[in-house]
Amino acid sequence: MSSLSKAAKSLWGKKAIKNGQELWLPLIAHLIDTKNVINWLYNHWLSDKEQLIIESSLPNQNIHALVKFLGCVHDYGKCIPAFQGKPSYQRSKVLDQDLLERLLRQGLSSIKLVSMEKSPHAVAGEALLERAGLNESVGAIIGSHHGMPQKTSPFDQIINYTSNYFGSDQNQKIKEKWQRVQSELLNYILEICGYNNIKDVPPVSQPVAVILEGLLIMADWLASSEYLNYDVQKPLFPLISLNAGFDDLDMTARFEDAINTWAVNDEWYPQKVTNIEKHYQKRWGFEPRSVQEKMSAVIGKTKDPGMIIIEAPMGIGKTEIALTAAEQLGFSAGENGFFMGLPTQATSNAMFERIDQWLKQVAESEHAKLPIKLMHGKAQFNPIYRAIPIAENIDSDSDSDADSAVVVNSWFTGKKAILNEFSVGTIDNLLLMGLKQKHLFLKHLGLANKIVVIDEVHAYDVYMTSYLKKVLRWLGAYHVPVIALSATLPKQKRNELLQAYCKGKFGTKHFQAESGWENEQSYPLLSILDGKKMVQVNHFEQESFNKISVHIRRLKADDTDLVNKISATIEKGGIAGVIVNTVRRAQQLARLMPKGIPTLILHSAYLSSDRTKREQKLQNLIGKNGKRPKRLIVIGTQVLEQSLDIDFDVLFTDIAPMDLILQRIGRLHRHQIERPVGLQQPDVYILGINSFGDYGDANEAIYAKYLLMKTDHFLPNQIKLPTDISPLVQTVYDPENDEEVHDLDEAKSEFEDQISKLKKKAAVFQIAPPRPRRTIHGWLGDSPQNLDKDEVRAQAAVRDIKDTLEVVLLQKNESGFCLLDGRKLEKVSSKIIAEQTIRLPAAVTPNIDEAISSLEDITSKNFSYWQKDIWLRGSLALVLDKNLTANFNGWTLSYSSKLGLSYEKEGEKGE
């Protein structure tokens, strides 16, 4: 093998001053580090399925040579004078001069460069490599490895900024020396990667380029980490003394030591599920229902699993079917990761506990340490998540249980979080895969490596579904098995999801299926896209269902009469659920409830810490195996209708679209328990119907009047569950029967206009669908600014919600600044202070920049030390008075532990 000249070994890749010591890393060392890392990640971290997808797209090619080449050449653009002349981060003139003098001694000089910033090294690398003959599809990967692709190939870079690349525009001698060392370095890279010529590097399709780009970014970040999570006792790829050089490094030992330090958890190797009944017994301690057993058996026989949609009644055990499917498909499809997306933080927290227990069983059966991640903005405050041990802190030699555990791998944080093998979180984390933003490649890499489960897939509106369909096309292109769960899915949405996935995987939305599949209304229903064939299973033993007949009663009453009715209904005992459509209405009803009856309120306008406690209390009281009180009234908003395994004896609910009413009914008589006197028959009271077509401004602002009118029209006085679920949902969402509903035309026109506007709005910042013949140039063009740095704004972009502000809510009384429960700030930890967050209503902050400025003034004046605190840095404080009220931005805000945050215009009397 060729050896490198002193000139090539004098090029620096990284440099720094630490503790007064001059440190550097030769460029070639970092390139080889990254080559070794990406090669290891490809072989040991990337799933077998993704490897197969990549390799099948490049027949008769040495894929390992390509992978190593990407790692080894990614920072090739650093071998230009524009980069070599860059000052160090600390602006150390001594260090910078020492390294420049080394180059000068090797004849590498340059005339003063005036436009160095015009040739960033990622772009320079692509320009040089494509000039040398590299194809654009791979060249674009090099130019994009800092997370943002160029719009086009930078073919004019070298012409326009010649001196940046070769040290001079005119001096041929200077130019030749730089060109010679660049050519030498490139030939060396090609040789150690297994290529004779740069033109031997094969072109790649766009989806493959996205995955390889993500893998390259991951490898570069890892190879650029000096220590594991900044722990100097755990070195990875540290810089070396300026007195040492490339020849002093043992590159193989350096890489092996780093990987052994970094790989603190095990990989998941799914086992074959051979006996469904025994599997359910082992994982959950019960025999599967017949519907669970049949669905699991059918899923286990798929040969080329694609999109799977499970439609079954609430409480039937869809989660267990999905988790069994994850193990089945993990084995058959060669996946080694899992992501589950849910509608809200509350549902994510509730599901996380179940996934954690499942994963413990998996870890124990495989004698492995498997990493889990809770992915939402308040994950750090979840007590179950916080109690999980940190992987790198477990000493396998001293801990007998260390070989079988669920752990948290601290390296997978921030933008790297989605790369964690097992993740549970809000649906935003999946939808963001379709939003143009820097480093999107990492999200694609992380999700392409997993089995994806989407819970409550019916719950996402037109705007979010637009993102979901785009994401499904990309997941299809990566052949990722996707499992969608719903109890109330309109057939049109079912069909659109299957077709979107098929389009991504095969380039066409058409698949083989039995005639009439588009209008299938059987229930339960299992739809499986197995290769290009779509199979639907709809015959199940009916005795496995909890059959109930629900009485529907329309109740027109003012708030006082409603409260009296609720109280009277549970006079002899029972749990009444009251689900309303707005926080304000929930608070109004709670204020009117009699003091003698225990009442629990749950909505989004609570401090994070208060809301977590309320969610846990609710589960403990009326969840499965909960300790049910004699009487309880639970008042809440839509957070009660999704994924929560809770049980009401009687239900009062505001009018909503049919599927959501059925979801709410799914919390009624959910468990097989003895009912109080008078409540053995499940009753539902529908509220908010003033007259046909009049549902009040608040309800019509939340839900389309068209859907409310159709629901009102087709909602029967008695519903047989689960038999009536699918027919009722399909009836409301099928436009073919619109003529049966009188006076619907105006509402329908408004509905269609709104859908059209939402689809157009959603498309603005979405990435394009997979285009195999294109490069990744321009893939993220025209992306919204700074979304990669603002998680909340990014989530708002895929949910079509207004920007809102999260604040730390405190009070000031005679003793100074306190938490709302009266504890002084100096007596509690920063973490506890950071838990006192709440999101202000959008109405309170119409001009968000002005609101931020006002809150920054409050924070800097009273809590300047927060900026140096790891928990509180960047937080904004809003201070209430001793009565827990404040005037802010023209609004009067008040907080109570019972009702949460209330607000009204200054000078107006509260309703």
C-alpha cells in the first residue's frame, strides 16, 4: 500500500487549545477514523433489511468499498488552503501559526485569501471530487454531510474561487503543490477503500443516498467525539499533542478502543415467534383472545411485510397484537429497532410504561441490555423514564442483572435521539420525517432502521395526514414495516394510507386485492400489504368481544342542570366521565360541581408536574386493576379519548365527529367489572346540540360543521358494540350519502374548501416524494428557518398549530419567589423548578416576538443565574402574585391546582 508524504500528513483536520496544551488531529487520521466508524455502523448497527435494500440497489458492486469511501473522503474538502488557513475556535494565533508553518515547510503556501467563507469544506469536497470524476449522486452526499444539501452541483466553485482551492489564481507553482497533495490524498483514499479509480465509485438512488448520508453524519459525529458524553475517563477519538503526528497513532487500536467504549448497549436480535399462545403467556401473562391469536398468526405468515392496518374495538388488545407483530416482523424482515407514535404526551406516557414492561421481557429472554427512549418535550420529567439506568453507568462485572436490562443510552440525545433502537413518543417525531429541515437525514436513518407502529391513526386531521402520507411513501421506499392501529378508521383514510405506502415501495399505488376491497366495512378488520398483494382478514369469532349495547341520549341543558344531572346519575355510586371540547368549558363545569363529590379534572392547561400527577392518579383510580372510589366525576378534554385504558360507568360528552364519539364511548364499561346500582346499562349523554345544525361557536370552531351535522343525523339511539362501529364511521365519512342529510350543502362546501386549503398549506414545507433517479441536491430547498434548532416550532409545523410559548410559572409573595405550592426557589433543585412549565394559550400571545421580549425582561431581571443552569438555560419565567394571578399582554391569568390555567381579557368579568 502506498504511503503518504509529509505534506499530506501535515494537513490538519481538527485543532484546539485545552488546559493550555496545543492539540491537533491530522486530517488523514480523522478521515480514517470516520471510515472505520461508518464501516462498523454499516455492518453492526444498520439493520439487515436496510443493508439488503442498499445492496440490492447496487448489484455487482462492492458496497463496503462505497461505505468506507464515503467515510474516508467526507472531509476531503479540508485539504484546501481556504480551510487550512482557518483560525482555531479559541483564536489561538500560536496554534494556528504552528500548523501553518508545518505546511509552509512542505511547500504548501498561499496568497492571502479574501473569500475563504465562500468555499466551506463540505462544498469544496464535492467540487473537487466531481471535478476528479466522481458521479453527482455520491458527490452530493459529500457536499451535504453537514446536514443541508446544495441546491445544485457546485461546478462553478473552483472557477470562481480558484485561490481558495489552490492557493493562488495565477501562481502556477503554488497551485501545482496544492493540486499534487490533493491528488495524492485522493489516490490514497481510493486505494485503502478498494477502488482503482474514482469513476469506479457507483451512482446511488436518492433513497439510498439519504440513508447513506444519515449514516455518514452519524459516523462523522461519533468520530468527532473525543470522549463519551464528555467524560474524560472514557476516551473515544481524542486529539493528540502538537508534538505527535499521524505516524504515532495506531489507527486500528484507536478505533477498536473507541467502539468498545461507545457500544454500551446490545443490539436487538428478534427471535422467531413459534407459538402464539405461549408467546402471549410469556409476555403478558394471559392467553390471547381469538381475534389476537388469529391476527398474530396471519401477520406471522407474511413474506414481504409492508403496511399493516389493525382495526378492532377499543380494549380488545391491539397493542399486544402490534408488539407481537414487532417481534415477528423484526425476525422475518431483519429489523433491529422499534418506534411507536401516539397523539399526545399523555398517551405517550401511558404507553411508555407498557412498552417498558414489554421490552424488559424481551431483554430478559435475549440476555441483552436494550436501550429505550421516551421522545417528547417533557420526557425528562417522566418518573418511570427517569428511573431507568444509564447504560454507560452499569458495570456488568458487578451487577448480576446487567446482562438483561432496559437502559438509556445517553449518547442518543438531541438530533441523535431518533437513532436509539427503541423509541416511544408523540406522532410529531414520525411526521417530522416529512418536514424540510437541516439534518433530516438522521430522522430517515433512524426510522428506516425500525418497525414503526402508529397508534390512533384515525386521530390525525387532514393537515397531519398529508404529512403522514408523505412519510409513508418514504417508509415504503425503505421497506419499513408499518403497523397502524385504530378502532374507528374511515375507509377512505385506510385506502389512502395503503396506497401511499405502496407508491413509495413499488412506484405505483396499485396492488393486487380482491374486488371491493376499497369499501370493506367488516369489523374487526386486518389489512396487510404483503409485497404487491393486499390481503384483508375479516372473519373472527364473535364471542371474543365484549359485546355491549349503549344507549345514546341527547341532553339539552344549561350548565347548572347538567351538573345536577351528572350528580344525580351517580348518587348511589359510580364513575362519571365528562368529555368536553375545550379547556374553558371543562373549567366552567368543574367550578359548578358540588363539593361533596370527588372531582378530577384533566386537560392540557396544567403545569407539567401537576398534569403528570393527575394522569397517574387517574390511572390508579379507574385504570385497569385500579382502586375505584365509590363516586367520582372525571372532567376532561380530548386527552381522555385517546389510548388511555380507563373505565367510566356513565359518559357525558360534547358532540364531536362520529369516530371521536365512538372513541370516547370506548372508555365506557371498558373492563369486566361489577357496576354500581343503576349503571349496569351503559348510557351516553350527548351534549352541545342546540338544534340540528347548531352546535355552538366553540364546538364548530373545533370540528367541521359538516361532520357534526352528519354525526347528528346518523347517530342512533342505540349502538351495538363492536358491530356498529365501522358502519357508523363509514356512514359519516362517505360523501355518497350526503343527500340524506338536509341543509348540508353550505357546511359541505366550507368543509371541502378547508380541506383544500389545509392540503396546500401542508405541502409548502414538505419534502418531495422519493425520486430514485434524482440526487439529493435541492432535497431540503426552501426549508423554514431554524426549525432544526426549535423543536416546538418544528412540531407546530407538522400539526398546523400556532406558535405558543412555554413558561416556568412561579409566584412572588411576602417571602420572595416561590413555586406555586409555596416552596421557596432556593429550597428546591433546578430540575424541580424546570418542571413548573406550562404552555400559554395562543390567544394570550398573538405577537409572539413581543411576548418573548417581555418575558425575557422578567427573567433576566429576576433570574439571571438561569442562563448558567443546565436545567433552566433558555427558560422564560412568568411570575404570578400571591393570589396566583398576573396581568400579561392585556390578559388576566390565574392558576389553581384544581382547574389549571384560566385567562380572560383585562377588565372583563370571567364567565
